Amino acid sequence: MAIDLCNKSPGALAQGAQGAWEEAVPAEAAPVNLDALTADQRDALNFSYRTTLPAMDPRFVAGDPAAWASDFGYALNKVAVRLDNRTNQELRDAALNHPDAAMREQALFEYADRDLPDAIELLGQAVLHDPNREVRWDALWAIEKLGGAHAVATLSKFAKDTDPEIAEWSHLFRSELQTGDPAFDGRGGKFTPGRTFDETIYLLIHCDLYVRLDDSNQHWGKISLAPQGLARIYGQAHACPNVATRERQLVIAKTIDGLHADGSPHCDNYLFRGFTDRTRRDRGNFFFESLVPRTFFKSGRADDPSEGTRQANIGFARYGTWHLDPKFQIHDEAAIRYVRGRFQGWGHINLARVAGRSMEEILQPGNGVLSTLHDPEIGHMTNAFILGTFKGKLNDWDGDGVIDMNSRDVYSTVDGEIDMNQDGVADQPGLTCCDHTSLLP
């Protein structure tokens, strides 16, 4: 989240530091007077203004500080020490040369999070040259987060990339910076009947993880987790909506690779419920929460019972907006083409596994677990505040030129229960996460 504040200080906002908007905006995109906007456009502009208030410098806004000065994550960001102590030059080298794609991406996001003046340039190099497409589209997202005219101009360079997903992400992010709304290309879509979910949307997730370092509440550490690094620790997530229930219920299905000795994925599903505002036909604004039973591992590592376990209820919240595309129809309804939003929750980080370790040692499968403050036995072990942003769109995964709506493998029933053969029936009723005891010798 703190990366979204970078490149936005009064100095950086000066024309000389940001670059001229004339260079980033086409000549035909002339400024539009407020009076020329439609009622919906004015409402959207007003909503966008109000939602930025918590992140803005109070010198530039007026009103109640309860609205603009109450974001806990931004408060922590001002005082937390970075747990990644690499130099800026070491980050640049890792971003361009590390053999592990997730580590290259992690270095890119850490570099951008430090608000360095050449961050967009470095991110642009990664988009241009990195062999890993996920590093490329995640770097595009980091460019959007930094924002400004330089970001728009850099995103525009990839609008005709040979990889259609890179081209569409570039177009989408640029449109968000210029208009507040996403834009998509003209490819068609393909729906696969008979699958558990109508859509399986691959999520990009970036988070700031703030760790309470001692009981004084005066010392905090911070790790800014890039999407692939977060997926390695906590699992790659898919948003799995069904048209009939998407306004009130959603499954987030996660898998962690490299955790099980037999090579099978570690599955971790979350059933979310909440409200969705549908006053606009082309989108839904939502606030959803999840409360699921989980085995809590006191070791701080998933599936590691060496220091004991506890059965607990783990909560999480996500909120944002999904955008429909009427060209993609599922059961006579427009499909969700794109989703974006924020999330927050609690975690347990075993400091002994982090202190003095390299990022390669920290970014290990399952090396961090979600937690709760409310359990009488493990509540005191909760030492991490997790918040961040997510985005996901439908992609063409098989390279046939058609976007796949629900082709991704997700091991969940509609209620979040584990379903390894994806037949829609729970392998064990009520079980929403892998049973670690089945993996013990």
C-alpha cells in the first residue's frame, strides 16, 4: 500500500519532476470542462476524490482529520524499519539479473517502494527485457502505482506488445490513470460448461506486511511483498464467482506450490460473504468478509506442527469493485472482466525465521501464516498487520487468442471445501484447508 504514496510528494508533483502531461496524453484527449461531464461521470469523479482523501497530505485537503488521518497502514509506514536491508544498487542488480523471477520482482517492488527517482525507468526495463510474463505485468502494475505523466508515457510504450496480456494490462493501467476506469481489448471469450465456478480470475496481490517487533508498540518492521513473493508464501489466489451468487458470496481459492514433499499443491480456500452495490449496471462495489476454521501453526510456517498447533477461526476482509463486460455472457448475464480492491487481516511471523535472513530465505513457501487476535491461546502470537491491494482480469491462458473465463484449476466447492478432483463435491465435508496430519510420516 505504501508504494501508492510514492512519487506523489509536493516535490515529485512538480512539472519538472513528473514530466509534462502533454507528453503522456494524446493531442485529441483535450481537457474536459466539469460542466461537460455526464451525471455518472461527475459522480465517479467525486467518488474518486473522496476515496483518495485518506492517502493525501492533509495540507492539500480540508475537513475532518478522522477521514484523512486514520489509516493504520500509512501511520505504520512512517515509522517502520525495512526488513529488506539491501542497498539500492543491490536491488537494481537483483531486479535485472537474479535467476529467480520472484526475487527479481521482489527487488523491483522494494525499489519502487523506496520512492527512488528512477524507479519507473527500472520498472520499464523489466517490462521490456524480463523473460517472465508475470514479472512483466506486475512491473506494469507497479508503474501504475507510482502514477503521474511519466507512468502514463511508460505504460503507453507497451500498448502493442507481442504478448496480448502485456498489451492489455498496459492499456488497462493507462486507462485507470487517465480516467479512473479500466479499458479492455477486443478479444472474444470462452466459457467452459460443467465446471464448479463460472469464472476463475487469477489475482495479482501486493501487500505491506507490518510486524510488531516488541511489546512496547514502538518498534515496527516492514516487508513490501510483490505479487509473486506473496503467492510463494501465502498462496496464489483465484477469485471464483458464480453469477447467481456473486453479489453476496465468493470463494477465494489459494494454492501454495513447493510446500508438500509429494509435489501436490497446498490448498487453502476462503468463503467470503458481504454486500454489493449494483446501482450501476456495468460494475459492482463490494465489501466482503471471511471467517474460516484453520489449523494455526505456532511455528509460523504452514504445515509445520513442530511447535504445536491450535484450531482457530481466521478472519479477513476484502473490498473493491468488479467491472462487467457485456460482450462476455454467462447464463445470460455479463461476466466480470476485471476486479480491483483492497484487503486487510492479521498474521503471525516467526521473527526467528526472519531476523538476519536474506530475502531468498524469507520468501519460502508457507513461511508466514494468517492469524487472529481473538483466540485466548494464540491471540498474543499475532504480530503482523497485513494490508494491500489486488487486481485480476480474465486472460487467455492457452494461447488460442480467446480469453478463458473459467479454465483455471481451483480445488474448491462453491462453499470453499477442498475438492481435489474438481467434481463439485467436497473430499471431506467441512474441510476448507489441507489436513497437515495426512502428510506426516
